[in-house]
Amino acid sequence: MTVTELSQRRIPKHIAIIMDGNGRWAKSRGMPRTDGHRRGIDAVRRTIEASGELGVQYLTLFGFSSENWKRPIIEVDDLMWLLRRFLQSETARLHEKNVLIRIIGDRSTFSSDIVRLIEHSEQMTSGNDGLHLTAALSYGGRQEIVEAARALANDVASGRVSPDDIDADRFSGYLATADIPDPDLLIRTSGEQRISNFLLWQIAYTELVFSDVLWPDFDREHLESAIDEFNGRERRFGAVAG
């Protein structure tokens, strides 16, 4: 792509990605599922780097859902090992690149050492103002909404919030993503065409792109292809086209 074409491309401010297909990638090659997850980490690195270079301001990656705990224990243990390794090896590198790291999801489900690594990554990068990287780990969209509703109900019961003041904007302030914009573009890899309980409130007007590529093979070219498809969409947010 030429410099002129790049300058004319409208880059989404916030891209969210459902990283799917690690297991199928490994199976198609006669490898254990865990090898697919390991190769998926390489795709994470490529995507973070490409997003920063393209000018994406917010990148949210769905790494581990609240339902994924039901997977075989050997697979879950490997995923936790990969999470530890990523936080240990990548935090300093991302900090040098001015990336801000944020983790959303139920931290109570993780071991104490992983929680400490998460807190360290967030604290180290908290002052950065480059790419805002959010990882959704042990995360479920419905549970996030339930927890937000519970917190809002408590504030109403205590008198801190009047029921008459509740609207969509105020409710959004109780979500884990309260201080970042809703995604402009959601990409799901592996050919599956479903949301899988991810950012259910936030993607009300998000453009959805479903890619057939399996996550370990995802690279800058695939990211740019999704952005190009986004550029071909007319975002009206419920209004009539002009």
C-alpha cells in the first residue's frame, strides 16, 4: 500500500479482537492445542506492534473468557503459564513502547502470583499515553453488566444516585471500560460469526468483521484488510444516510 493510500485510510480509534482458532490451527498440523496457544502469542505481539504503527489508539484483546475455565485442566494450566510468561517478558518491552496495559475481568479466579503480575504490569505502564492495550481475561460480558447494575443499584440505595439521573452514559460509567471509547471495529478470527459474550454493551454500534484466518496466522496484512473493510462501511448510528 502506498503512502497516499495509508494517509487516506480512516483508522478506527478502538479495535477489539476475539482471538479464535488456536486449537484448530494446532489440530490441522497434528500438534497439541497448547502449541496453538503458544503460536497465538506471536500473533498478539504482531497485532500490538501493527496497531501502534497504524495509529490505533485503543486495542482490546479477548484472551480468556469466564467460560474457558471449563476447558481441560491441562489446557487451562498451559494458558495460565503463557499468561505468566507474557506478563513477565512483555511488560517492560511494552512499557518502552509507551503502551498502557489494562486487564479487565474477574481477577479473583486467578492465582495470587498472576494477580501480582497483572497489578505490576498496570502500575508500570499507568503513566503511558501511547496505545491503550486492554486484555479481557476471565471476562464475560453478561457478568460485567450484572456487576455494573449491582454497583449502580447500591449507589441508588445509598442516595448517591437518583433513579431519574440514570441513562446510558451513566450506566456505561459503571462498566470495566468506563474511561475508554466503545470499539469502532470488532474482528473475530477463525471464521466463527458470533460475539461469545464479549463487550455486549460496548459494541452496540460497532462494525463487525469476521475473518477466516486462524489466530496464530493473523498478521498486519489481515489487520489492514479488516480496517479496509471497516473503511467501506457507512456508520450511521441509527440515523438515515445523508
